[in-house]
Amino acid sequence: MPSVALEEVLRDVRRALEDPALQEGLRRAYTGAERRVPEILAEHPEILELARRVEEAKRRVLEDLDRYIEMAVESLKGVGAEPHFAGTAEEAREIVAGIVGSGKVVVMSKSMVAAEIGLREHLESLGNEVWETDLGELLIQLQGSKPMHTIAPAIHLTREEAARLVSEKLGVKLDGEKIEEIVAVVRRYLRDKFVRADVGISGANALAADTGAFVLVENEGNIRLVTGLPPLHIAVVGVDKIVPTLTDAFHVAMVQAAYASLYPPTYLNVIAGPSSTADIEKKRVYGAHGPPKLHVVLVDNGRKKAAKKPLLAEQLRCIRCGRCQLECPVWRLTANHWGGPVYGGPMGVGWTAVTLGEESGAELAHLCLGCARCDEVCPVRIPLSRIIRWLKKLYAESHGL
Amino acid sequence: MDVKLILSLLAENVERTGYPVPVDVERIYSWAKPLNLPRGGRAVLYTGALYQLAPYINSLVRHLESLEGRRAGGLALRLAKTLGKIIDLGKVVAKADPGEIKAVEEVLRSIARLLSAAGVEYGYLYEDDMYSGVILYDMGLDEAFARHAKMVAETLEKSGASLIITVDPHTTHVLRSVFPEYVDGFGLEVKNYLEILSENIDSLKPRRGEAGYRVVIHDPCFYARHEGIVEEPRQLLRFAGLEVEEPPRSGKMTYCCGGPVEAVSPSLSRRIAETRLRELQGVGGRIVTMCPICYVNLRRVGGKVEDIALHLSRRLL
């Protein structure tokens, strides 16, 4: 049985259309974003060249995924990180849970793969105090809802709604509903969590097979704290994030930032193993200022199987910039209410097929217009609308049509 | 909506009648009668019936809109099916707007006259002007599509034509870019009439002394993104003395009219159409469509829109 049902998706979509707060939040958020990306690309035409290289690098990895996973594992060991491989979402949760234990304070930076495996909820259920530290993702946590965009999870929330959530759920007083005020209050509130945290959990934008280094791109600065302050860092990384070299990984970060209309990115983090120093007698000691221990959990969860499928394999090149979402006429009215339980919009349908099974993706496919604006804007040229039409075909076949 | 039921109705309708929705079959080709077009020939005009079907599709969608979200909706359709009244469904739902039927027929006649005025020699297929099956392909009903496409291809090949002239984006795309994948050995040349008019533009003459007006162009997704037809309509409209305005999203980045989800989620389709219509209206100018689906969708949400063939024929014939 698919874990997504078309009937429910249609109900969700109708609810989204009738939700004035969501519609207003979406309207405010996307006005301008559509214009900014072409401006950035016109100003930095080199990004287009890098996008071609990223596409090519990802194709190479996906044709030989098992070997690249092995290379990544070896390279991670080489830099003193502890690699793990998880075949399923459940395995991934268990591995992380085994490392974290219970009764800990955990800070997380926004990660779609963490959401995909249901990590926050699982760690909470084991008696850990878990905090999302990306502002948008924190608002989602406080609201108890799901991220509504790949890069901007709270794209659907207006300042009024955000202010209400922060004051109600965090129990802090806000003077008015100024966005600056909300940001300042959250900063103060989370500062204490960062300092007390036992574990920091992040994702990764790209992991280099040649060196075991991974990169994380951001604007808030929360990733630096999540990955730098607690004594233990766990990175949860989909195996599709593996690229051949560290140079490729940088390219992914740059292209992702530009297509997400955040260029230059404020921060680019490179992490190759745990923190260490050899300043005294050249003896290497781990845990100078950063975490002495780094675990990297490589998550398959359907990716290796998808990599062998024509068309669906192409979804795995996705760098999660979210551009296809902003350009999709359906997404712009429904946000991530369409696309799957975690991922959303055109890329979401493909990712749902990868991670929850093709039959689940097929339940979502009929909301696609097939207009192909997404294909036009994808930096790594994923034939998103063709993947979705293929899923429509699967829907027909699996329902005996 | 009960998508499974809608899909099976579409597939069964095409299988039994040749058309996805119940339709007055004679109306598919009777538009051509006053023109005395020769039958067949080296080049044939193939409408694929989409313009003719658009008013019927529109009335079906209006009906679905009224059923959406009501349990009774699924029930009524299911009842129609169990009673084996798939074709009779037409009597209930396909009360197409006669004005709209006349309008799309006038579009087709305008296209035919424009081709003649441009010196193109061509014939028509009359009762062999079959539906292309495009909705089956769009809905992923590949088996039913492949069966239907084979019949269409055989009919077209039998006509002896070597050039097929298409008139709408969906039929153009499916015939030119999809048929070769689904029909073994399909090798007919497919050209859209806008491409042909553009090639023969020197044979056309704009009417003198008539003041031009502003038009805002709504590119259909399938012309702009799949078939590379972007410049031709602009060139022709300008040649006809009209002032062409671009909406915020145009050409390769044009915005969908919402049509493709009209049967699955009429309310979503309507909202997308409203979004696009507001955008087009914001530019100022008469809105030009080039696709029968865009035409009925933008009209359904109150848009005053007119097909490019009518604009061109007024100025060039």
C-alpha cells in the first residue's frame, strides 16, 4: 500500500487553497524571488558553468553509486570521522539514537534528510530535548507542522503568525510583531541551548568522496554553532549528496545558493573530520574548540534502488535549491501540501517516489500540470515533468487502467 | 474527484467513440464545409479535434466543478458507469455552450483561410480528422494511448499526405514529439500552421489603413517549452500591424492556464487560471490565446480572450 493517498492529497490541496493565511504568506514570500535568481545568474554567469559541472559530477557518481559510497566511507575514516551506513529510514534513526542516547540536549540545523527519517520526533520520543535552530525550521517545530519549502521552511507564515508562535510556545514576551524583534528573541532563547547542547546534528549539501570533507551552506550562522559548539557532531547525509571531489562539493554549494536566490551565501562551512590540534609537541589531540567526535550517517532509504531506474535516477541529481517549487503554478498555491509528507512541489513528487516508493509518488502525480516550467529552471536539468508523467503512467498501471 | 473513475471514463470513451468526452461527431469536421477544401493531398490540415472538443471539455469541467468535494460527485459518476451510460453521460454533462462551439469553428476556418492566403496548398481529412489521443498520453494512460495513436497514424498515412499541418500546441506536440516514440515507423512531417504562416509571410498582405491595437500574448506551455514556437506568433501579430505586449511571464517561461488539472482538481485549476488571467489583464491590451484549452480555461474564470487566428485573419485576409 502506498503511504500517500491521492484522495488525501486532493483534500489537502483544497484546504490549502482555502487557507487565507497560507495564501497571504506565500504571496508575500515569492514576490521577488522569481526575479532575483535571473539577476544573480546574469551578474554571475560562471554559476551556469558550475551548474553544468555539478550535473556532470552527479551523473558520474550515480552511475557508480556503490563505489562512491565506499570511497566516501574510506575517506571519512581517513580524516578521523566515524562513518555509518543506513539502508532504511528506520536504520538511520536507530543509528543516530544509539549515538545520542537519552536525556540529552540536541541542537539541529535544518536538514531535509533528518525530516525524511523522522529524526527529531524519534529523538524526542527517547527523552531528549531537541531544538531546531534554523529560524524557519524552529517555527515549523513550534507549529507542529511540516516544512513548506526546501530552503525556506516557514515561507507560508506571516510575521503575525510567527510572532504568535514564538511568544506562545517559547513563553517569551514580544513587543509587537516586528520581524527584527522575533529574530532577536529567538537568538537569545537558542543561545542558551547551543551552549548546553550535548549533540549537534546537521545535514550536508555535498560530501566529497575523495577527501571525506563535506560542505554546508547557510546564512543564519546556526550551522556553525550546531556543528562547532557541542562536543559531538552527527551529520546525516543522503548518499545522493556524494560528489567526486571537494571542488565539486564547493560547486554544489555555490550553485545551490545562487538558485535559492541567496548569493553569495553568508557562510560556507567545510568539515573534514573532528576538531583537533597538534600545537604541542606535534601530538594530535582531538577536540580543540570544535567537537572531538564526528559521526557521519550515510542514508540510502531508496536512493540506491532509484539510481538504477531510468528517469527516476535523474531525481537524485537534485541539489535542493527549491527553484522548481517557486516556479511551479501548483506549488505557488499549495506550497508543500502537494509533493509528499516531507518533500514538496515538483522535486517533492520525485523524492517521495525515491524515499517512500514509486507507488506513493504515483499518488501525487496527477496534480502536476505537465507545464514543464520546473524543467526549464532546474540547475542540474532534471526532467522533473517527465518523471512525474512516468509516475502518472505507474498510477494507471497499478490501478488497472 | 475520483481520479480513477475519471481516467477510466476517458479511456473508455476514447476506445468506444474515438473522443475523450461525448461530442457531436459531425461537428468535428462540419466547420470546413463552407470552405470547400479538397480532400487529402500532399499536405493535409489535421486539427486533431482539440479546438472542436474544447467547448465540450469545458462543459464537463463546469459539471465536475459543481460536484467537487461532494460525495455525491463520485456517486453520480459511478452510477453513470455502472449503468453503462458512458456515452449518455454526454446528455447530462456535455451541454456545451453553442456560442463557444461557433467561436472555435470560426478559429478553424480562419486558420484554413490564412493558410490559403499564404499560398499553401493543402487538403482536409474530413471524417478522418481524428482525435489525437493526447489526453490519454498526458494522463499516463499509455496503453490506451498507444492503441489509439496507432489508428490515428494509420489513418494519416493512408491519406497519402507527407506533411501534416497541425493547429494547436497539444496536437502539435503529441504528433511531432510523442508519436515517433509510440508508433513504430511513424515518419510523417509535422508542422504547425503558425510555423508555416511564418515561413510564407511574404505571401501575406496586411490590410492597409486600419489602426492597430495592443495585444498581450499568452504563450501556451507546449508551444513555448516543448515545440519551440515562440517567435512565430509574435512575428505574425506584428506583421499584421498589432502592438505585441509581453506579460510578466512569457515565452519560454510562460505560465500555465491551469487546464491540465481541470478534471482532477477543478478548484486548483480555477485558481491557477485566475492567477494567470490577473497577470494578463494587468498588462493592458487584448488577450491573445493560441490554444483551445487556454481559451476555455481563461474564459471560464471570466477572461475576455480571443484566439490568435481571429486577430490574424481580421488583419491579413
